[in-house]
Amino acid sequence: MNSFLGLSNNRPKLCQNASWNASAITIAPQSVIGTYPASVFVNINNHIYAASLANNIGFEWVYGSTTPIRNVSGGLKTPSSIYGSDTNDIYVDNGGTNYRVDKWSVNSTTSVPSMYQYGECFCLFIDINNNLYCSMDTSHQVISKSLNSRLNMWNRIAGTGTAGSTSITLYAQRGIFVDENLTLYVADSFNNRIQMFASGSINGTTIAGASAPGTISLAVPAGVMLDADGYLFILDGWNHRIVGSDANGFRCIAACSGAGSSATQLTYPLAISFDSYGNIYVADQYNHRIQMFLIATNSCGKV
């Protein structure tokens, strides 16, 4: 279960030999999510969130159901990302043409702006100090704003605003993750690497892909997350697979046979999230669906 109080995301405790069912379950088909979904997120209450790029709607499900309990819309335009807080408030990217992030409180049918910025947020994240992060892929930077302040003042956390492959630059990065120490992890997509930025540092360290020794080759990684022990799990976008790590290093853990549309495959996936049990959710972009890979219950006992 999630053991990091104050964070909305799940970091399940996994055994070293944990495995996942090869065949995924579709929790949102194209008839619900529309075409080319780019986002999925599961909060610590195991509420599942995804946004429809095509239909300009954000959806919320509860664990075990394929019927949304809530949808939010109105003023949205091609939302690229969605985030559910620990109180089930919903944050949705509305930056492509409206240049903001919108928030729907848990009992509200209308939204209020949470951040104004000059482009889309490919991924959203809220840290332990209630800072909202936005991965601005088209401007090659990650920014954040305190949700405790009414002022629309944001800070650049990583990247320079110009594409590059140095330790201080990013290139069309996508997914982000922030741990309890405010360490930022970035799927630096077109540099084919995962970058780690210590709190307050502008210099990133490559911890997977690219030239990182003893890791694994990546092709346009789209998402990154951690388990309770700090091991990396990566959505390896253009390799159409999910990669995990443990004390023995990196390995493919799901969708390991290449691109395709079967239940065991993904095609250009764009977002990844754990629930509290260790099940993995994926926005399977070119198959127009949200998939869930169940953790194998006989793989390592209690999770």
C-alpha cells in the first residue's frame, strides 16, 4: 500500500519477484475515451482518472468499475493530462489553446483556474508541499506553482526552455514524478533517458537509458514512476512496453512483444500509473484505450 503520507500518487510495496498478468483489462475503450488518449492517473483512494483529447472531457472511475462515476468538461480544449488529488479534486490540462490548468473540486460542477502558463502540460503532478508541476513538453521545461498561493507565480524546476541533451536541458519531455524528498524524475523523451533532479538543482543525472551504465535502452520514454523502495518503472513509449527495476536491474514487465492491438500489447503508450495494489494503468494511445495490467496475486504474497 502507499506509505508516503501527503502524496496523492501510489507507491506500492513490491516483492523482488513481482510479476504482472500478460493480458491487460480494458477499463476504458474508444467508445468512452475517444481517440489517442494521452493521460491516466490513479490516486491513493484508487480513483482512476483519464482525459479524452478528442471529446474534451475528463473522467473518474472507482476501482473495479468500468463505468465512470463523474465527468468534467466545459471550456476544455484537447486536455493532455489529468491528476486526482487525495481529496478527489480533479486537475486537468487546458493549456493547448487556453493556457491554463483547471480544477474541479470534488463536489463542484464548474472549474476554477489553478495555474496559467503559455502551453500545454503533458503531465501534471502535485508534491508533498502542495506544489503543482507542469511538464511543458513543447517548451522543454518543467515548471511548478504553489497551490497555497493565489498569485500566478511559477518557477522553472528543470530544463532551460530550449531543447538540448546536456545535464541542464530537456528535449520534449513527457511524464514526471516527484518523491517525498522533492526529487524530480523526468521522462526526457527525445533524449531517450530518465533524468533525476535533486531538490533545488538544475543539473540532472541520467539514471536510465541513453548513456547511463548498467541500465536499459529506451526509445522515447513517456512516463516514469517509483515503487515504495524507490525502484523505477518506465513507460518505454516507442518500444511499446513497460520496464521495471529491482535489485537485479531492469527488465520488461509487460507488453514485451512489440507494438500491437492484442491484450498483451501496446502501441505508442503515453501515460502510466500504479494503484495501491501494484496494478499498472496505461494510456494506450494508438489503440485508443486505457489498459490495466493486474499484478499476479501468486507472485510475491501480500502487496
